[in-house]
Amino acid sequence: MDDPYLNDLKGEFNSYSNQLKKLNKKLLKTNSVQEQSKIINDIDSLANKMENNQKQSVKVKQSRLKDRKKKSKK
């Protein structure tokens, strides 16, 4: 399904994924407990954003599919 909004959501998800990889590498390199705590909070925040992104994506897909079914019945 080629939908501009879904493509934007996918792009955002990929961006979050890349940021998560960078934070993971940064976490492994640091020895400071305070820095590790900050990075873990950032990872947690990104994980929540990714989860919300996926929920929104599912809602949009379902909505688009319903619209297609309605159009095909007409």
C-alpha cells in the first residue's frame, strides 16, 4: 500500500531505529553511571515513540483498508 502518511510513519520509525542503534553503541562505550542512566532514559523514550508510531501505523492501515472496501462495494 503506497500512502504518503504511512511512508512518513515508516520514515520516522527508521529514524528512531537508527537513533536507537547509536544510543546502544554509546551506552556500551560509556563507563559513567550517570551517563548510562541518561542514555537508558533516552532509549526508553525512543522505544515509547516507536511503539506509538506502530500503533498509529496500524490504525491508519485499518482505516485505509476500510475505505477501500467501501469504495469497492459502490
